[in-house]
Amino acid sequence: MSETDTVIVVGFVPKPQGHAALRLAVREAQERNDKVLVVNWSGGDAPMDPSYASEDDLAAVRSTLDEAGVAHEVQQLVGVDGAEGVLRTARDTRARLVIIGLRKRTAAGKFLFGSNAQRILMEAPCPVMSVRTDSDPDE
């Protein structure tokens, strides 16, 4: 992406909240002629990490963006937690907006797994837009 592009960074996981964030990014990008940079990650063992998107997942993401006529890139980061990957990408690209999907979590789920969303909301160098899904807690 060039320095003159306005960029929307999307934190994508292959779950309902990731797909909701992608749909919102498509709408935002179409309205403002932005480019979308989809970021997916794995903190460690990629094949075992439920946040890590498969090749089929990424092909579906690209297809969605192609069909919508939205300029885009897809990055997959390994050895980086989700918040750090999204934040670093937003800083590096001087993103106009970050979009993330949220889901309900139990108190135990928040305690055990932390909150990438909270960190992104608090530390992002640009506005953050979130979209909520109605999936079950900690599914």
C-alpha cells in the first residue's frame, strides 16, 4: 500500500466476530474508498491456534473483498499476539481506522485469556470501531 492510501486495518479471526469485522470493513471501505488490510495471527503454534486462519479461510476473505471491489492486502503473522499484530500494523500503515469484532465472554474467560480487544481499544493510534456478535460466551 502506498503512503497516499487511507487504510482500514481489520483484526480477523476465523470466527463469527472476525467475519462481522470483515463485513463492517467492506462497508466502510466502499463508502470512503479506503483500502483494507486484514491482519490474522497466531501467538505460537499456528496450526493449533484457533485464531489462525487456514488457507481456505484466507481465500474466502480475499473473495469477499474482491467481490465487493475493495482494494486489500491480507497479512498473517506468526509468533505475535493479536493485539500486538493489529496495533503494530495500524501504526506502520498510519491506519485511518481499526475494526475488530467482539463477543461476549464469561468472567473466567476474560481472566484466563486476557483481552486483545481491550488492549486495541486503549492503545490504537487511530479510532477503533467494534462490532459485536451474538455467539455464546467462550465458544
